[in-house]
Amino acid sequence: MKKIYLLVLVLILPFTAAAQVTSDLTFTASPAVNIPIGPSLEDGTSYYSIGGGLNLRAEYVMPFMSSMYASGNVDIDLAPINASDSSVTILSGGLGAGMRFSPIDRLTMKAGAYGGLYMGIVDAGSVRNPFVAGTAELSYLLNPSLNIGLGAVYKQHFTPDGPLYQGISVTIGASYNIGAGKKSADLYVEPLIQPIFPLFYSYYDKNPAGEIQFVNNERSTIQDVKVSFLVKQYMEQPKVCAEFPSIREGQELNIPVYALFTDNIFNITEGTKVAGEIIVDYSYIGREMRSSFPITVTINNRNAMVWDDDRKAAAFVTSKDPVVLSFAKNIAGTIRGDDIKAVNSNFRTAMAIFEALNIYGLGYVIDPTTPYSQLSEDTSSLDFIQFPNQTLAYKAGDCDDITILYSALLESVGIETAFITAPGHIYMAFNLDMPSEAAERLFNDTDELIFRDDETWVPIEITLVDDGFLKAWQIGAKEWRETDKAGTSGFFPVHESWELYEPVGFAQGAAAVMLPDSERVARQYKATLTRFINREIGPRVDTLQARIRSGGSSIAYRNKLGILYAQFGLLDDAAEEFKSVVASRQYVPALINLGNIYYLQDEMETALGYYNRALSKAPDNAVALLGVARTSYELDDYQAVNDTLARLENEAPEIASQFSYLGSGTGETGRASRAVEREISIWDEEVTE
């Protein structure tokens, strides 16, 4: 008997050791009915009669192929000798292998073979020789740990003179999976998590930070599967990445990993590694289970970014940062009362903020460790990008840093911006808030503008902050023309980029910023604006005055000259031209444009009078109707506003829609919903008589 115990121990020990690293080790005990088929006596009578036995088996499913298993077998068989009170006891031990598959859930079919040595014991002594066996089995999984099965085994025990025993055993037994009852399930999870960028901590809520390779190595389908990701230090709770009604045995999946980080992640100023985990909750044959897989997560510093998508830079455009808001709004307030209303407020504010950065001392400095010109070409290398408040504090930055700063300053006062990229370089443009048709009439050189989807953009090479707004605009336009023609330019509106890469609320460590002297800013801004106006209107003024002197349609040309002056903020010069026309003739365009002048000068009663004079001659004139609606609004005559808007809707629905806000409120509440500064975007050049 000691030899029998030793044999069992030798065969089972390797599989027990395997149980330390996997739960897919199964022990089976199967009573058997043995039906002999040989050998036979000379008269054909079977040497043995039906007997019984017990099969003890350990199976280990191969980790590299779940359909294959190895086995260790110990059989105890009793073979009664026909027509005798004697029997042969056969003790067998061997190793084997086989294949398994599940045609339906919980049901497993197996076929295999094993062999080894046996000991045949009778009263006269014992023999030891090899044996072989073939198996077939059908089993059903009752619960994660327990199977019941029905099988058949063919065995042949050899001797030098022929078989000792041949037979078929019919077995019915139970199998126990020693690891299936544990909380740690037999699942394969291989995490492939990319380094995390704190800048995009909200981005990972809807966009994957990587993926996991997932394999269900359980012995049956798992149900109600929920896969979650957690980094305890920087997440309040696990983020559910995916849910599945069921995952079949052996099914392989690539599952995206999402995360909902807290803003504590912005405390990371140097790249670090932290502990995370993948959590899998599921139901397995009626049992609720959870498995947790620890992983290491790399988190970059909060200023890190790679240039695999140029739109990512929009996340640095922190237009609501208190430091950014304070700087931009102070500059915008400095010029708001200026009496030159050239182009529109977007243009003037962008010019003023640019000149303020010049006075502030902002400098363009190439970062030797992370130059944009190199890193923009290498989409895997980390770039260190400054937040706008950092660039203001340092008073210096690379082209990406100061482009982001200027964009943030303009966005903070309601001016839309866009990034322009070219090989090795990034700069920006701001939205003029003017239809392309109007801009083409207004500007002398439309090659210095960008027209996209009926919107007009002004390109600015912000690295030339020391050279002034006009030079930066000129060079920005030149760069755009060259790269656009070559097809190497990229144009990324910040608002569109924000839809994917939200701006962060980063304000930590912001240093106090001393604003540039407001009087100096105002002087430099006014000087730049005057140079711009002279450059734009000088040749056109000369041309129009020459046509006026030549006679002909002098009234129409005087009206055009007045509009030119008015669009560039020279309201007194414009009024003089319009009055000259009206003095000689009740010319409707000049009447409307005089109304516009007085509207801009906050003389509402006088403006309303001119609009009404125009309507008396041209009752359906849309521009005059708009003027009446706007002045009535300022005079708190809301009934007149609504009546006039109704007429305007019939004549010019697009204009009525643009100014529908006039009828949306009353008193200070309605007025507060619009910008404080008045603008005139529609002047009347058309002959209506």
C-alpha cells in the first residue's frame, strides 16, 4: 500500500504546484463499471467478468491554449476472474493529455489519452508493466467549483506475453476546481495604459487613456460584466470603462480604458508613477464575483504635451484664469472710451492687447530643451508648455507659449481665436466678427486676411511682439499665404478644439502680474491705430475726392467717402460729408448714415429723426428700419421696437434675426444682455430713389 500512496503523490504533486499560479486545476473522482473485452480463453469465453473501479484524476488547462489540458491519473480496478472466487486488483498511474471544448454554455466535451505503469496483484503475486488508456467524457458545470460528468475509458494493460486486461469503463463522477470558488477569478487582463497628461484630465472621461486585453479563462460564460479603472489618489471613484451582458469562455476583447480624474492631478509638477487597478465585476453561474488587477500608471507633469494633435494646445488657453481676465479686461477698458471707432471692437481690442504685451515686456525666447520647431515634428516627445499665467509671470516664452497667451487674452474678452500651424511653427489668428463680403469692401489689401466659411480672420505672428501689431499682422499674413499655397498650413479654431480638449481651470502658483501703464498703452495703441487708418484710407480718399471734383455722381461719391471715414472711426469727417449731401438733396443713404453717426455719438433723438426722414422717402428701407429699432430701444420705446422689427422681418429677415435681441427684453435687463459698446456694421451705399 505504501507504493500505491507514493505513486499517487508523485503523479498529483506537479498539478498541485500548478494550482499556486492558476485556478484551472481540477480534481475528479469517478466510480466506474468495468466491462472486459479481453483476453479470452480458447473457447472464446472472456477471462474476466464485469467489475468495478475508481478513477482519480487531476487536470490542468494549458495557459497558452485553453482547449488543451494535461492530466495525472490514478486508477484502482477490480477485475473478477470468470467462474472463480478470485480477482485481479490493478493499480495504475500515468500522465496524459487531451482536448476540450464547449458546444454550449456549461457543457464540456473532452477526449484524451494517458498511459504509464500498472501493478497487477493476485494471491500468487504481482506484476508491473505499462498500460495505455483512451478517454471520452461529457461534463456539466453545476457551479463555479463543481462539475458532474459521464465518461468512457478504454484501457489495455500489457505483459510480455499479451494483454493482462482489456476493457471499457463507464464512469460517472464529480470534478472540483480548486480555485473557482475564490474571489480572484480566472481572467486574463493585460493593461496597456498610456502615460496620463494632467492637462487633459477631463478628456479621459470620454476618450480612452489606453486599453486592456481581456480574456475570459473561466470554464463557462460570465454574465453582467463591468470593467472599471481606478487610481485612488486622483479619482474619487472607479470609472466604468465598459459593460457586457456576457462574455463567452475563451473570448478575447480589447477594452478601452476611461478615467475621471479630479483636479488634484494638477499637483504633479514632475512625472511620477502611481498605483492603479482594473476592476472586473461579473456574475458566474449565479455567483457575484469581483477581480482586481493592480497596474502602474505613469502621470506626466502638468505642463507636458505631445504634438500628435495640434488641437490639444487649446486646452492651455485658459481664458477664465483670473490673471488673464484681469490683464485683458483692463486693457480693453483702457481703450473703450477712445473716440476713434475704426473697423470694429474686435480689431481695436486685439490691437490694444498686442501693444500692451509689447509695453509689458513680453519676449519671444526659444526653449533650448523643448523647442517647438523640433518637437512639433516628433509626435512622441514631451513638450513643456506654459500656461498663460506662467508666461505672463515669466514675461517670456516659446512660439507656442506666447501664441497660447495671446489667444487666451483675446478669448477672455470674447474674441474668437484660432491656431495656425506650419512646419516647425505655430502662430494665431483672431476672428474679426465681420462677413467676408464686408471685409473685402473695407480693407485695402484682402491678401492680409483669411476668409473661411464667410468669416474673416486676421493672422498675427505673435513672436514679433517687439515689432508692433501692424508688422506682426503683415508677417502673419505672408506666412499664411505661403504655407496655404503649399498645402502645409493647419487652421484650428480654438472653440472647435475646445469641444474635444476642454480648457483646464489651472491657476495654481500664479504670480502677481503688474499691469502695463494704461496711459502708455493708450498712446501706443492710438499711434498704431492712426498709422493703420492712414495706410488703409489714404489712397481711397484721394481717389474719391478726385471723382467728387470731376462732377458726375458727386453725391454718391461723397456718401461713399463719408462711409469710408465712418468705418475707420473718423466720425466728424464722415458727418461733414453726409451733411454736405443732405444740404443739397434728401439722399436716403446719406440720411441713414447721418443717423448712424448720431447713434454712435449717443444722440438718439437726432439719430431717430434722420432715420424717420429716410423712411418717409423709402418706407421699406431695411437699414433705416434697423436704425429706428436700435434708437427706439435706447430710448426705451419698446412698442416702437417691436413694431419696427416686425416690418424689418418682412423686408430683411436675415438682418431682423441678427438684431432680434432688441425685442427680447425691456429696460436695463434687456440692455444688459448686449455689449456695452455700440457698433454700426451696416452703412447704406445704395441709391434708393
